[in-house]
Amino acid sequence: MSQARRLPVGVIGVGALGQHHARHLSTLPDAELIGIFDHDPARASEVAARCGTTAYHDLDLLLARVRAVSIAVPTPAHAEIGLHALDRGAAVLMEKPLAATLPEADALVSAARTRGLQLQVGHIERFNRAIRAALPWLDGPRFLESHRLAPFQPRGTDVAVILDLMIHDLDLVLHLLGGAEPTDVRAAGVAVLSPFPDMTNARVEFAGGAIADVTASRIARDRVRRLRIFQPNGYLSLDLAAGSGEFLRLKEGWVPGTGAGIDDIVEQIKLEAPDGDALRMELESFVHSVQGGREAVVTGEEGRAALRLALQVGEAVARAPVVLRPGK
């Protein structure tokens, strides 16, 4: 693509995650990183220097020079900053969750639709190699089980683990089930090291009978990101952290009662997809959607659906709280 046709983009918020948005955007061949903005001018200058771009201390000056922005500010500020960018004609890639509340999410979706601008949500696991490899093998999933565990860190504790970590898997479940409507949500959670639930387990039933059991914790000793998918013709086991997986299915022609062991009964298929940095792929997809007017990979409406389900899980936790008592 010629230099003149590169998409002028900016990054708003260059904290732990936003700095990587800036790093990738500074090297994408189809994008030109015009500059970055952060509420901390020193931080903005530091990241700008590393990425070879300009630190803007006036957000409107940055918005006047770009066609699109990646927003990685704290969740409570998503709606305010996102609406401000859309109002000034910039397409938006909003880090997950789309917003803190459904009315805020609705406002963002409506603003993008009214102005004819792209609104993509940063559900990065859609670009995970294991997920991309599993998609061709999906055939009517009936039960999904996910575990997303991480050691504690202060970043993200401005919200519950449901919006911090679990929402990744809630979005994947909705995606893999084709946007099926949740019909029943039950959950339990506990706050241990923050004011909000740090560990939550949810069981979600969907129209059509599929069930998802989703666990997220940010107080684990080890980092785990696993998803298992059971369907009538087999079972997919995905390691999202490694980007790998396998599909196990009955061998064609197997007769019940025959065979000496599992290898005589089950065929193991290694799941493969092209390698690639998920965040870079997400940003590339956003740039290309803005350039070509194509639909975003994760639309604002899909981001809203994931937020809605996450909030339903939070409401279920509030209805059935688990209480930790000192010394217990």
C-alpha cells in the first residue's frame, strides 16, 4: 500500500496494555501512528519516544489528525472517551469490555452506527491460534468448559474478575455458539484481595440446550487458559495460552466393545492454524476494516452481548454470594 493511503491512527491510554497497541501500530505497514495521548504526560512522552511518534497533551488535537483510534483506558472511562472520539469522526477499537454498563454500551453502538464509523471491541481471544484452528471442526457444541486463572496483579482490579478476565471466555462462548441467547445464568464468586469478586464460577444455559461452565480467577498460583468443547461428534481440547489444541473423535467404523485401548477407538487430530501475534492481528483487522469499510471482527453489538452476559453473571453472584471468613 502506498505511503499516502496508510491509515492515520492514534492510541488513547498507553498503560500496561495500551503501550503494546502503540508498539504494533507503529510498525503496521497499512497504518501511520500519528500520536498517542495519556492522562499522564510523562508516560505519554516516554511511550511516544519508544514508538517514534508524538505525544499529544490535548486529545482534540490528536483526534483532529486521525481517522481511527485504539482506546485502552480504564473501563469506567470507556464510554466518555469512546463517545468523544466517535463524535469527532474517529473509528474506535475499544479494549474489552466495551463499557462499564449496558446504557453506556448502547450509547457507543448507537453513536458508531449513526456516524457510519467502525466500532470494534478488543476481545483478543478471537484471534488466538487455538480458536482459529478449532473453528473448522465445530459442529453443534453442547457443553463448553473454560478455566482462566492468573496470579494476582493490581491492574484490572477496578472491576470484578468477571469484567477483567471472564468476559474473554463469555465472548468466546457466545461466538462459538453462534450468538445463542442465554436463558439461565447461575454463578458464585468471592472477593479476596480487591473490593470486587476475584474468583467466579458461572453456569450458563442457552436457547437450544447448550451449557457453558466458566471459571475465572485472578488469585491463582499458576496461569491457565483452557477451553474444552464437547459436541456429538467429538471433543476439542484447547490450550489458549499455548495456542494449541486437539480434536478427539471416534474412529470411523468403530464397533462398541472392540479394540484393545483408547488408541483403537479414538482418532486424535492436532489442530493447526497459521501462527501470529494475536494483538497485532487484532489491530491489523481493525485497520483493514476502517480502510475497506468491512465489518469489524468483533462488532460493537457483539461486545455489548458479551458485556450483557458478564453483567448477568455479576448479578447472579450478588444473588448467591460466597462469604470468606478470616481463619476459615
